[in-house]
Amino acid sequence: MKLSGAIEKLDVEKSTLAGSSFVDVNFSGARFDDVNMSGWTATNVNLSGLSVENANLSGARITDVNLAGARLSKANLMGVSIEGCRIDGVTVDGVPIADLLAAYKAAKEAANG
């Protein structure tokens, strides 16, 4: 089935859309609840203002994204790797991450004498 053109509202319930493609689609104001998006690929996606709750992102790969102003709370970050990222203004429990990294490096240098 192919839909094209302006569709103001489409309610889809208890459906399988596995293998579907959405290209140049405006999902502004859309709501996804109890949705399986495992193996999902998103490219050139505007998620500004996105609210995600009770989501499982284990094994996710997030590359070249703008998270400016984003807020993570009550997140399980075990095993998360952050590499080659701009960190100005990032805080962990209110402490600037730049300060945490500087303290870590100083402690490591002191231990190695």
C-alpha cells in the first residue's frame, strides 16, 4: 500500500509495518506508544523537542547528532561510550564534565607519579 500527499491524521493500531519506509514525512505532533522499533534506522531526522520515556536504547548507535539542550534523567548509562564529542557545558549531577575529566586526569597523573 502506498500513501502520498497530505493526510491530516492517520490512526494505526495493532498493526505490523515491518519493512516499511517513510521518506520525507512530517510526523510533527505524532504519538508513538508501545511501539517496537528495534533495528530501526533514522537518517536526517529532526527530533527537536522529542520526549522519550521508558525506552530501551540498549545496543543503539547514535552518531553525528545535536543534543544541545537535551536532558537525560534516570537513565541507565552502564557501558555507554562517549567518544569525539563536544562537551562544553555538559554536567553530570550538576558538576561540569570538564571539571570531572580534569580531576580524573590529575588523579591519574598523581598515581603514576
